Amino acid sequence: MLFNSIEFLVFFLIVSSLYFANTYFLRKNFISQLLLLASSLYFYACWNAKYLCLILLSVFVTYSSGILMEKKPPVKKFILFASLFINLLILVFFKYSNFIGGTINSIGSLFGTNKIVPEFNILLPVGISFYTFQALGYSMDVYRGTLKAERNLLTYTLFVTFFPQLVAGPIERSTNLLPQFKSDYKFDYARVTDGLKLSAWGLFKKIVISDYLALYVNGIYNNLPGATGASVLLATFYFSIQIFCDFSGYSDIAIGVSKILGFSLMKNFNKPYFSVSIVDFWRNWHISLSLWFRDYLYIPLGGNRKGVARRYINLFITFLVSGLWHGANFTFILWGVIHGLYQIIGLSTIKARNRLLARIGLISSDGQCRTGLLLFRIGFTYILVCFAWIFFRANNIHDIPLIFSKIGNLFTELKAFLSCIPEYGLKESLRALLLLEHGLSGHAMTELIISFFYVFILFMVGLYTRKESGLAIIRRKNIVIRWLCYYAVMIIIVYSYFTSHGETQFIYFQF
């Protein structure tokens, strides 16, 4: 059941109606929790009911380990390791067994050995990486003493399985979400309408922008031999917008739906493409995962407490694991390695760069960047991020050399493009350069113009809301402007849904 489906709309209307009916008339928190848990299990079962046993196993292991760690402090480290081992073993088997086996078989084939490890016909459980990390975060919080072990099994099971963020986050902290289930939240008009607005904006980003750009991105990346260097670059630019709108759109819907019911989830994106450095980018992109890796991997490895060299090693390991978390493919591992190298290079050169910039007057005496330098840093950071996205989006590692060979032909293509303009005109030359109306691109000239219009809207909204949330800004507008915006967004969403794409899966469901 997808957020961008009519089925989910009906499902949520029923769940929210029953939930608010209970908070008004019966006022039994037990019934609220039971309703939300049943709804969450049904929500997940719509994908594959068999895999509910995996979630419930993770719940049982982490719930039991939390209680045992408090009851038996002398062996709590062993209990924690047992909880980590069981959960990670499940994750590795279902997500990485074929990747590991295939890698071993590939190495074996170099020495003339075939099929060392058999292949498993395993369907990847949706959201396994998300709910596993959320449950493990709880175990580590109890171990550290930052949270008392939850005795109520119903409450804890709901914490792990809460349907708005079950399959693609945000990866919530037990200290934030777990206590919220112990209260009931009555219908509040302002809160509910804010949740609806946030959900609508998330749907707009997913259905209208992300799915529209995906046509061109998939057309080019799935047909690389017939692509041009210019079309690959445009597809990479589009993919950077597509994945942002797709994933932040899901997060907005999850946060909005939770807000309607009264629950507060953490913010997962904060205008990442306005970041001034790679470090800043990871403070603003997939925030819940970044904080999880910081608190539960980077700091336990030693963080920056054990010298410069060890800090760089810890950073590299953290981003390597982050890449592997995203998928069982060498493309994701390379993406993580690149971001790890970005971090190390940036940190190791920051003092020298700042001294140079201060000497030439681009940084003021109080440490503030001049406007020109600030814009350059934003642009350069975005280029670095897009370069890494190439590895993330590539279908397999064998496509990467072809992608860069295509990009390497760009200057030759541009010369041919300029020479064709006098004879064929700008429009026809641009069609040939970007493979418009070519079949594989999925875009014609009209679609290209619409795509750039959508990107422009996204950029302007991001610029307009840099210092204040969109919800706060829209509240101050007069009623006519507000409702014109609401109707415009909803009409475009409905039109795009029924005329173009229908229901499409969110990118991060595969992780």
C-alpha cells in the first residue's frame, strides 16, 4: 500500500476516524494503541504478510534484550551483542546473501571454480533496513542508560511498526517517539490542517515532480549505449532532483500523517542542496540516518577523540557502511566511499583553505563568507553531490565506465550542436543533443520545458522558506491566497496522478 494511492487514502480515513472517535468517546489509550498497531501490521501485510514474522521477531528480540539488560547489568554487554547479532544476521541474510554469494562466485570463477555459494531466491522485505535500525537504536539506548526499558509490549511493538514511518523512515529515536504512544491526541483543527498541508506538499513532490523527472532519468540510464553525454548529464541533474523529491516527499507525508494523529516525527530533510559543504549536506540530507550513524557507529568507533588519523578512519568506515546500508550493490558502496573521501579531504584542507580565502578577502575578519564565495560553495557542493549520484543511480558497476565515456564526449557533442544550429535551427539541434522525442528519453521539448518549470518552482520554494517554514509562511497569507494555493496543488496532483503515472513505488523502499 503506497502513500500515493487511493487505497492508502481510504485506509487512513478509516484509521484516523476510529482513532479520534476513541480519543473523544472511550478515551482508552490501550484501544488507541491496539488500533494503531493493528493498522500498522495490516499496512505492512499489504506488501507481504509472511514477512510480518521478521518484524515481530525483531520486536521480540529487542524488547526482551532491553528488559534483560536492566535485570542483569553484569552481562548487559553480552545481551546487547546478542540482540545486535540476531537482528543484523536477519538483515544480512535477506538483503546481502545473494550479493555476498555472487561476489564469492565471481572471485571463484577467476580461478576456474563455479558456484561456490548457491543463489537464494529471496524477496527483499520492504523497509527492513529502517525498522531494524530503529529497533537496534532502542537496544543501544537502553544499554547506555539513556532510556528505561519499555515493559509494555504493545507500546514497544507499536514503536517499531508505526505505519507512517515503517518502511522508509524517518528512523525515529526511542526517546522521542516511544513516550508519545502513552498519550491520546484529540482532533485539533490547526494540527490536522498543518499535517494535511505537509502531506499534500509531499505528494506534490513525489507525484508531480519526482515521477515526471523519472521518465527522462530512467530512459537515459536504462539505455546508456544510445545516450549522448549531454543527455547523461541532464539525467544526472534530474536524478538529483528526483531522489530528493521522492524521498523528502515520503518523509513529508510520513510526518504529516503522524501530525494529523498527534505524533511528532523528526525532520528528515532541511534544504540539502543549499548546503555550503559536504559536511553541511549530511547535516541536512536524510538527517535521521546521519544522526543514527553518528551516534551508534561513528562515536562508538572513537569519533574524533582518538587523534586525526583515527578520526578519518572512523569517518571512512561510517560512510562505507552507509553506502552498503543503501543496497547490496558495488555502486552504493562506491557512493559511500566517495562521500567518505569528500569528508576526509574537506576536513584535512579546511584550515589551509580558510587562510587562503581570508588572505584574498573572501572571508571577512569575523569569519563570515562574502556572498560570492557563499554562492560558489553552494554550487560546488551541489556538483560534488551530483558526481556521487552518478554511482548511486548506475544500474551496475559495469555501466560506470560507459557513463563517464559518454560525458567525456560532451565537448565534441557541443561543437556538433553549435554547427548544426545554422542548418537545422536551435530547437531541432537541442532535440538531437538531449534525445528529445527520441523514444528512450521519455521527454519531448514540451516535457523538457515543464520539467524545468517544476525544478524552478522547487528552487523558489526552497529559497523562500530558507529562514522560515512553509507552514508558518502560508498561515500569514490571506484566505484567498491560501485557498488558491491549496486548490492549485491538489488539482495538479490529481491531474498528474490520473493522466501520467498513477502509483509508483518510492525509491527508498528498496533499501
